[in-house]
Amino acid sequence: MKLDSIHIYPVKSIAGISLETSQVKQSGLFDDRRYMLVLANGNFVTARKYPILTQIHALYDSQGLLSLSYQDKSIRLDQSNFAADYKSVKIWGTQVSAQICGQDYNNWFSQIIGKEVELVYFGEQSERVTGNRPDKPVAFADGYPFLITSKASLEALQAVCPEKVNIAQFRANLIIDDCDAFAEDTWARFKIGEVIFETVKPCVRCTLTTVDPETGEFNSQGEPFKSLKNFRFLKKEGKDKGPTFGMNIVAMNEGNIKAGDTLEVLEYREAEVYNTL
């Protein structure tokens, strides 16, 4: 088994960047989901409501700065220009003190999505921890600092889904190759490159998976979310959790990983049992 590809999403909900190598921090991959859009009241904004965000692309320029582009619009994220002030923002019910980036950034994003929003950064004074592992920090990812899945799992989903499925719809950080479909369900602890990871729980999915990463539009048939519900619907302790794809994981140490690294399973776990609807 090997690490096929690495992906980061610098601004929450925009398109991802594929990397050959990355630094693993406790709070996530370097530059992954360190930025987020919020409304004036501090509530976070995602592609669930504004799917056009998935059409904003990022890359590193010659100076190592993140450059964002949408059609004929572009802007560079230069932290040396950010305000020194912080504001309280809310992500999934949790209050976080986030650094204010500045009005130029706010205007740029607001013009694209047609709504007044503000760009904030997970700065040095920002703190947030995961739910099930309060000893582990996380930036602006939904709940956990890393998400892993496999090419074989995507192929298994495609086999039962009538619509074309793109791995980008699942916004995972680490994509594994040369393993069985949903083998990641069974990994409790594993090593990639210099880093040991530990699995927390399956990633419960929502309608964000139905946004086509190429067009920024919702799939008219509700796929692949609809197909996921038919064979990956998780019920636990008598409660409906929802359809899952991929696993939420945390890092036990910091280090470097690169595409092509071997994945070595150190400890296995019992996979969840899934019910069809």
C-alpha cells in the first residue's frame, strides 16, 4: 500500500491543491484549511450554501505565497499585510479567535459569491481542538485535522453509482493506492513517511459531496450522496449517523510525507457494520 496523492484546501471550501510532499503538523497538513470565510456575525461560510467557492483555485507563486484565482480575478494571500486584530468566529458551534485578513480580501471574495463575507486566518492566537480527541488541535477543517480514503473505495462507490464520481468530491487529504476497497476502515494506527497516524472515526458525509468540482453545481440526482446512503449508511447505538466515506485521523507526531510513501499498518481496528436504507 502506498500514498498516491496529497491534497490541501487552503481556504475552507475552495478547490484543493495537489502536492508531491507536505509537512504534517498536529493541526493538519501545512496550509490546509487555515483560512475561512465568515459572515459579519462570525458564522462560517462553506460551499454547502455557496458551491461557487469550489471554483476558486489556489497555487503557490514564485515567492511561495498562495495565489487565488477565479475566472479573471486573482489575489495573493500575503500574511505580512494581515491586520493584527482578531475576531470571534463560529465553526460548528465552536467559538474560535481568528485573525482578520483585511478588507481587500473581503471585497474579493464578496464579489465572487455575491454575499458580504470576511476572510479570517487561523493565526498564532487561534485555538481549537477536536471533539473525540481534545488533546489534538485542528484548524478550520470540519472536525478533524486529516481525512484519508483510497482509490479502491472510490472505485467501489463508482460501481454502484449511476453518475460519474470524482475523488475531489470527498475533499480528502491523503489518497491511498494498492489496497482493498474500504481497507482504511480497518486501520487503527499506521505510518506514512515520518508520521504515525491514528484513526478516530468514519467521516459522515453530507450534500457537499454532490457538488461537481468541475462546474461548481449540485448534481441534479443527488449523487453520489444518494448511492452512499444505500450501502454505507452507519447506524451506531441505535442512532442514525449517516453515510460515510473515508476516515477521520489524527497525527501522533509531526514530520514529512511524500507521494509514493509506503503505508505500514501498525495496528488494526474492527470496522463498522453498515446498514442499507
